[in-house]
Amino acid sequence: MPDSRYSNLDRPPLSEAALNRALVRPGSLWSGVTVVESTGSTNADLAEAAQAGAPEGTVLVAESQLAGRGRLGRTWTAPPRSGLTFSILLKPDVPPTAQGWLTLLYGVAAASALRRLAEVDVRVKWPNDLLIGERKLAGILAERAEDGVVVGMGLNVSLTQEELPVETATSLAIEEAACLDRDPLLRAVLREVESHYREWTDAKGDAEACGLRPAYLAASATVGRRVRVELPGRQAVTGTATGVDQFGHLQVESEGERHTLSAGDVVHVRPAD
């Protein structure tokens, strides 16, 4: 059965029923988990579901994503069941100016869950990557959908060095993580996202009041470093990343001037060296 979902037991399939039993319960943020064999983009599919009235907390997981997208339309691919590719639908009751924090919140939550369960030192790179050292472990993409926001993540779990899409990436397997089982990893990430999201929405999006901004700064791989920020039109700013403001914008000090940059302003953020 070469095309069977059970043909590679080193990479077993996820159980939709088990995930729903574990995550969907009275009072939970998560309203339902769907696992599909393959799709073009979980973000695009969930955006369509949002248009059709899907509730907050809908989760869509793909064992294989054929047209995965990162920020600015960058592509992302991986062998089937070698990672976690999933999207969630959120409908936060916070001011629109605070919603730039959603990607950062997701990154803090995912990094925390992976540090605890996989026992690897995961850090968050502004605005939307998870790193181990200087290598990319996961990417996060948030997109507006009807009255909500779809947030997707692609996390490299069992990819080998030869399977990495780019040489600057890594995986939990390559980093010899303590856990490579995608089921508990997915549960841990979603539970951590729920915890941070509840605190943030209860604070009406105030990242300082709910502790999100300090948590982000503590987990950041960007703040405190000299960086080169590439902007549209081949412009760039090189300086020290000094923090993030109340809207989640990156602050960079360069030649005595402070630059405040939103994710939409930026093409790349790289170490200056």
C-alpha cells in the first residue's frame, strides 16, 4: 500500500478523534479539530471556512501541504507527516491596533510549549519565526478572514538534514529533541496558545498588562541584537533592536534615530553580522 497513510510508520498519522477528545471540551477555546491528508494551504482553507461561518477555535491540520505560504508569499514545503502544519481561527474582542500582537503571542506560546515538552531552546524571531540558534524551526502566518484572524504554523518535526527546504532551517529531530511525537506536540502548542490568548483578550489586548510583552522580550532572538532590517525598495536599516512597542512593532536604534517598524514594513530581519 504505497499510498496508504500508514505506509511510513516512522511518521504515523495524526488521529482526528483523539485530538478532539483531548482538546474540545466545555469552556475550551477549541471548537473542533479537522485533520486532512493534504491541501494547498490550511490558512486559505480555513479562511474559506470562516466565510462560511466557522466558529472561533476551529483548527485545521494537514498531513501534507502542497502550496504552503509564508509571509510575503514565500513558499514552504515538507514531506508528508514530517511536521505539523495547521491553522486556527480566532475572533479576538480587542482593539484593531492590538491585533498585531497575535503573531507574537502565538510565537511566545509555541516556543514555551516546545521548550517544555521537546526540551530545546526555542526562541522567537520578530515577527514570525521560531529559531533554535540561528536556524529556523517554524514559521507563523496570520491573515485577516471575515470577522476573525487565521493563524497558521509550519513546524519541522522529523525532517532530516537532506529533507530541509533550505540549509538555514532545522527540525526537532536534527536538534535531538526529547519529543518527536506530533500528537502531544500539537496538543501542547494549542493549550499554550489558549492560555496566552485568554489572558490577552481578558486584558483587551493590552500586552503589557497581561504579561505578554515581557514574555515576548524574554523569549526574543531579535531584541538586544544588532540587526539589518531590509525594507521594500532595496532600502535597509542597520542598528540595535531595542524592543517592541505597545502595538508589537519592532524598535531599532540606528545612528541616534529610533525606527519603529511594523511587520508589513519589513522584507527581512537578519543579524547585522
